[in-house]
Amino acid sequence: MLHIVIPAGGSGTRLWPLSRASNPKFLHALGGTSATLLQSTVDRLAPVTCPERTYVVTGTAHAAAVARQLPMLAESNILIEPSGKDSCGAIGLAAALIARIDSTALMGAFSADHIVRDNQRFVECVRAAERGARDGRLMVFGITPTHPETGYGYVECAEPVGDGTIRRVTHFKEKPTADVAAEYVRSGRYFWNASMFVWRVDVFLDELRRQQPALHEGLLRIADAWDQPERDAVLDEVWPGLPKISVDFAVMEGAAEAGLVAAVPSDFGWHDVGDFHTLGEVLRQQGDQNTVIGGGEEGTTGKSRVLLQDSERLVVLPQSGRLVASLGVRDLIVVDTPDVLLIADRSRAQEVKSLVGALQSDGGEAFL
């Protein structure tokens, strides 16, 4: 069975005011069921692992909520970061701890805030990634693009390798412009980068040491002290000085140039719900131009209700207990929480994070 690591961090600023620093998006039920995104992630990985080999890496502020949502996990399987160091700090720490148990163990890293529609196909792709990882490759999941998306990064793939079900990755590409994204899709060589990984921990740690020696050394120092009385002292000494960097930049791009990265072409209905427009598209019911997410929450005035008349392509999240009503409008996002009402044009959904930045610089921390 795989050792599974689930990084659960970030505040989801493009999903503000639903997602807050104290209650980020992975703790919310945004997948169309009563399960939160974190719970759904653990559930779909159950066929390839077990609770004893499942780890969540999260911050101090969210550790208690994670434990409440995942009571099947032992306290020791919730790894607490003193501060956010982006994905390489979280994933690297888990890899270093797993390596102390089994240096050649297979490890998968899967974000806590993604939506997957076809769990059976997802498991099939994970099994294919395992086969590539056993051969010493750092595996990614290349999502077959359904349209020219500018909100995702891409991986460029070359020839098939191994048994032919996986393809060598030549380059990682940043989020493209619309014209470049359209060319990527036409070429057939590019896949969305889902930032999900499977590898042998020794292969990953060797690449981390080669490309990020200071980060590698610091994480191993912390791992060596993890079960010792001096853990907190070592964390306090080492963690603040570690670089804040994503695993893509720190390891995967350089590993691809060295020919060590391969992708599983994947078609399991993956979505990174980074903004309200995307969330509305994912959850929109066939034949209904509007998307109402959640609702029924109790507020000071009773349960939330929604009344939409002559309105098209709205994304509505009623969270305050008030009635949300619209008449003769279209292409809007309406998020109604007890202390913040957000109204935004759907075409500017990715810019919601700019409001968070404005509040941070203008004394509005109480709303974040």
C-alpha cells in the first residue's frame, strides 16, 4: 500500500469570503456532497492505502479541525508545520519521516482541495503511477485538457516509456495566455498539471538533495528529532530558515530536465476549484444555468433561502441565514456570509484575491 501525504494548507484567497485563514476551503463541503474536500480526498485514496499510512500536513491553526474531520487518523499522522513553507516543505517533511520507516517506500502526495468525479478511474491511474514509481521515476498526473485553460499549469510530454501507459515529461509550463493554452491543447503534447505525485521516497529525497541541499539537510534534521524530546527546539531552530518554495520549482522541473519525470495521462474528472466561476461550472446541474452551492445554513434570521428570477449564470453561496434574491441579472457571483457580502462578475473570479490583498493593507484582517 502507498504512504499517502495530503498537504492541507493555504487560505484559498480566490474563494474569499467563504474560505478564510481560520477556515480554508479544504474544510468546506464544495464537491456537491456533505463531505468536505479534505474528507473526499481521504475517501477516494482509501483503496490504495490505509489510515496508518495516511498523513495530513497542516498548520497549527487547522490541526484541531483536521483531527475532527478525520477521526480515523492517529494524532501522530497529523503533521503540524510551524508556518507555511509552500508544498515542498510539507511534502519533503513527510517524505523524510516516511524514509525513516522504509527508505524505498512508495509515497503519493495529493492536495486536500481538489474535486475528482470518477473515483474508480482515479484509482486505476494511481496504480499506473505506482508502476512507474517502482522503476525510479517521479510520477505526475497529466490531466487530459478539455479546453484551453489559463488557470492551470501544464506539463509537456514526449514519447511513451515503460509499458506504454505513461509518457516522459520534458517540461513544466506556467499558467499560459489564452492563445498559448489553445496551442497547447491543439498539439496533443500538453496536459494540465494536477500537482499530484507518486514516487519512491529515496528517489525524491535524492533529487531534493541534488537541487535543494539546504532544504534537504534541514528537513532531515527535523525528521531525526521528530520522535525525540528536542523536536520543538529543532523545529524552532531549523524551520524558519527553510526556503518557501513549491515542489514543482524545487524538484520536479529540474528532475524533468534530467529525464526522471513521467506522467500518467489521466481522465478522471479532475478539478482544482480555485475560484467561484470554476466551482460553479463544476457543480452546475444539466439544464440549469444557475448554480446554488450549499444553502440551508442557520443564521440569526433562520435558514438561508435563494430566489432567482429572470437571472442567468449566477453562482450563489448562501451562508448567512438570509434570503438571497435576484431579478434580471446574469454572470454574477454572490457569496453571502454573516459578516461579508461578495458580489462579483464571473469573468473576474480570479481577481477576488485582490480584495484580500486590499483588506490586508487596509486594516481589514478581521474579515480574513
